[in-house]
Amino acid sequence: MVSPFDDHDPTFERVSPVRRATTRCVPARALQRPGWITAIDVAAVVCFAALLGLGMLRLVRLADDATDLIVAAAIAPVAYLAADLASGLVHWFCDTFFCETSPLIGRLLIQPFREHHRDPLALTRHGFFELNGNNCLALIPMLALWSWQQGNLSGAPSVACEAFVVWFSFAVFATNQLHKWAHAHAVREPVRWLQQRGLVLSPEHHSVHHRAPHGRAYCVASGWMNPLVDRLGLFPWLESVARGIGITRQDAPPIATRAAA
Ligand SMILES: [Zn+2]
Ligand SMILES: [Zn+2]
């Protein structure tokens, strides 16, 4: 299959892992992804799995009749839409503000997004923890707060609220995998089936984001929110708000260069 991402800059020096590492890429990669970042990725995935497991247990305990199950199922598409929007907001923010050398956030959060525009296929070579660690890290405060609240609230939360938190967390967790599949040269038939029907992010839909002016289609779970968000001009408006309070763009040079090309 011909990928819409095959036209990326071939002169770019790949710095992400390759199946047969070369002496050229390993030192750069070790600089970008030192051991402490890998340790944070692993810890984040483990903590996220534990907190999501707690949420699922609470949901199973709460949903004790058929109506509850229908409510829990009906919440899933709403949570999936919300996760798509959340993916767009985080993606836009990390593509636009701060830089890879910003303290802490630069290595953990900004670098993967900037690398993705220099080398869109790097994502397809990331291992499980590198791929999912930053999403898990972002979800942990929300899940921890939600779990803490459940222990301190009088009365049980509604099935709808608990289901939303569980589905939303799972969908956000899946976002990087869905994005990775949109860039992969080959995916398994069920995944391609889902992509062709627009149920998950498709390569064709996502390729818009990787074409100049690089300012559209930021949502990368299903991409369902992109037409609405782009038509409303949500991200340009948010950027103007940020400018108004003194926060200016620091997007990666390759984006600016390629946008101008
Ligand atoms: Zn991007
Ligand atoms: Zn992409």
C-alpha cells in the first residue's frame, strides 16, 4: 500500500529506534531518550493500568442491571468524541508551544510531537512504553483525582460518570496506537477495516495534518472532531488568546520550513 506519508524529507537523520540499529542513530537516540525517561514511561503505564483497573472494578460494581449496562454502552461514543477532541488540544499545544529543551516538559511531552513532524514514520518504530507513556502520564492525575473523590464522596457516583471516565481514559490511551496505525505501511485487516469506515483515524484523513500549512486535523483518535474544530477555527482562536496573554509560538523549525515551502 502506498502511504500518504512517503513524501517526508528523506535527508532527515532518523533518531528513533530502528530494527537494526546503526552506529549513526544510536548516540542521538540515547541523548533524546535517556534511561530516566524510559523509567518514567514504564511507571506511567503501570500506574495508569492500576487506576484504570480500579475504575473498571467500580463500574462493574455499579452497573447491576440491564439499564445500567445500556447507559454504560451509550456513553462510549461520547467519551470517544471527547478523547478525539482532547487528543487535538494536546497535539496542537505540543506542536505550537514550548520547545524540546524546555525544562521537564520538553523531553517528556514536546519532543515526541516535534520528532513526529521531522520524521512522521518514527512513531511506527516506537516500542510499547515509549508510544504510550506520555498519554498515561497525562491521564494519571485525572484518574487519581477521580479515584480519590470516589472514596471521599457520600453516595455512589452515577454509572454514566464512571463509564465516561473509564471509556475516555481508555480512548485517550489508545490515541497514540491509532495514530501509529495511521502512519504504518501495513496494518492488520481488522484495523484497515476500521480505518476504511472512519471508525479510527485513517491515513488519508490524517495526511492533511502533515501537509502545509500544518495547522489542521490535529485530532488523532478517530478524527471525527476535525471538521468541526477546523471549521470553527478553534486552534487559531486559542492561539490568539495565548498571544493576548503573552505566550508566543515556539513550533519546531521543520514545521515552519515545510509550511513555507
Ligand atoms: Zn502535529
Ligand atoms: Zn501523524
